[in-house]
Amino acid sequence: MKKIAVLFSGKGSNFAHLVDTLHGKTCQIAVALTNNPDAQGIAIAKAASIPLEVIDSRSYPNREEFDAKVVECLQQYALDLTVLAGFMRILTPVFTEQIKSINLHPSLLPRHKGLNAIVKSYQDSHPNGGVSVHYVTSELDGGDIIVQKEISKTGLSFEAYDEKIRRLEKEALAEAIRTVLN
């Protein structure tokens, strides 16, 4: 069975969805890794008995040294793919040139790269918004797109739009993982 890593920084809701839908079926989540020792997603890894690595990004003087530690850690697991699911770090070539990885982004790329993409997408003039899953490169949210899913914004409050985007993220991420691993 193919092995993946899931990297997260916060609640881990997308990680939880992958545990429920893919772990032990499509692939094995061989390790979960967070840069935030207070991330709520840590409890998800523990509950699922998935090996967990906590590498506090604040403990490193620069991005490159942090990325080198993450690479060193991930390479121990002989992974087929690394999945960034709410991993709130801009990665350097130290990571991107050594680790095959994909990232979930809550907009229709190339629109709204970076932070606050859901708000920016909701407020733009396009009638549709959506989510993208793409390969990770050294360019922020710039790698080739694997999956995009879109929804109409017509008649939606921001809260309703945000909720639909978060549901769509889970569906798109699982689909992209299946696509890449096959």
C-alpha cells in the first residue's frame, strides 16, 4: 500500500477527513507532521494511532533550517507522497526540490495565491469560486494543478460560501491523492 505524510498547522479537519476516507483503504498515512505544537490536529493523529512528528518552526532561525529538518524527518518514512493540508508555511527549495508533495488551496488558482484566499475569492467579481490541489514548487501556490472544483457564489452569504468551500476542499484533496497515487 502506498504511504503518504500529511502536514498540517491547525485544526486538522482535512487531515481527519483523509484518515476517515483514505487511511488503510487507498493508502496508509505513515506519518502526520505539524509545525505547531498546539495544533488541534495532533489529537486526530493520536486517536488514529498515526505516527506524529512535531517540529516547531519557531525553534529554527530561518525557513531553510526548518525545511531541512522536515525533509530529514520525512525521508525516514519512505513516502510515496506528502500532502500539505492546511500547512501554513511557505516552503523553500530545500523542501520543494526533495519532497514530492501536493497542496490544497481554497481558491481557483491562479487567482488568490497565498493567505486569505477564501475571503478574496468571495469578494472578487467572478461568479464562481472554488478550490485547487496542485503540486508544490518553489513558487507559492504555483505548481501544476491536479484537481480544481468550483461552486457558484450566487446568493451565498460569506458563511455559507466558506462552509461550501471547506466541504469541497475535503473532496478535492482526496480525489487528488487518489489521482497522484494511481
